[in-house]
Amino acid sequence: MNASPASSDGAITLHRNDLPDGLTFNGSVAVDTETMGLKPHRDRLCLVQLSAGDGTAHLVQIIPPSLGGKGYDCPNLKKVLADPAITKIMHFARFDVAILQHALGITVTPTVCTKIAARLVRTFTDRHGLAALCRDMLGVELSKQQQTSDWGAKDLKPEQLAYAASDVLYLHALWAKMDALLEREGRRELAQACFDFLPARARLDILGYEDPDIFSHRA
Ligand code: MN
């Protein structure tokens, strides 16, 4: 049923409901998600994007039963995301780890996060968004035009797919730059400790401990 992709233009392949059998990732995979909004308890997971860092992206559309899909029943996708032998490269992993944990019931691990890394080493700026980092560090211009579009639609538009893919296509290159900076600044071990904490941070967020944060001095 999942054997043939819904669409593919060579660089971007859209799969409905799950990854196909036999599609594997070696060592690392870039991951991002698109949702109906920013509240995991309220907003459903619509799309999970993956890239091996080779210029191609696999997009998995999570289609709810109300639209004739299999909902969160996606064993192949869950296996990749929870595989301890595959490092997940993300930007603002805190959100994606939380929504994937909440929606799919999996612990996404191990992970690295380019936003945490940027905060640890690029202390000369407060611009740590993916678009700013891709521009500054890779010379790549990302369009954020489709960011707030309707990801719950049954048929996603080509410009939505292109946008969604662009959020994972450059993460390997960005992480390589960040990793070198973490090494240069002697913050790799601290970054690793932060990454290791992400599943617990996600659990805290899901439980409602994000505001005020448990680390906050505020009462
Ligand atoms: Mn995204």
C-alpha cells in the first residue's frame, strides 16, 4: 500500500501515511515536522520531513482517519525516529521531539539541535532562526513564505512541499559548521548534555511545565 510514493520530483518524494518498507538511513538523518500549530495537545502532526543530507528529502504525510488515512499508525517512520543508531539532526528539536513523543508515543533519540548549538557558540548575535543561520553560515536563502500555511490539507501544494523539504535539506551542512564551532569554543560536551536532556525537556513541556519553566527563578 505504501510501496509507491504519492509524488516525486527526484529531489523531493512524498509518501502517504508512512515511509515505504526498506527505506533506511545510515548514521544520521535530518528531521523536521509541520503541524496545525504550536500546541502538541491541540494541534495535530501533519508532515514529517527527512533528509539523508544528500540533497533529497522524504516527506511523510500523516493523514488522519477522517481523511481516509492511517493516522499515527506509521511503524516504519517510528522505527527510524527512535533508532538509537541514527542521529536525528534538527533545528529547535525541543518542539519536534515533543510533538513526535506526544503524537507517535516514541522517544526521538539520539538528537542534535542546530539552534541549541547556535545559542551556545554564536553569542555575538541573537539571531538563531534557521533562515538566518543558513544565510550567514551556508550562503543559502530559505523562503519562509509557506511556514504558516494549512498543513492539514489533504492535498499539499507543490510550494508547501518545497518549503517543507527546504527545512531539512541544509541541516547536515549546518550541523557540520556548528559542530566545528562547538569544538572551537570548547562547548561540545555542554551541547551534548543539552541534547541528551531533550527527551526529558519534551516530557516536561507536554506535562505543562514550560511556563514558568522549572529552571526559572520566577515564582
Ligand atoms: Mn519546518
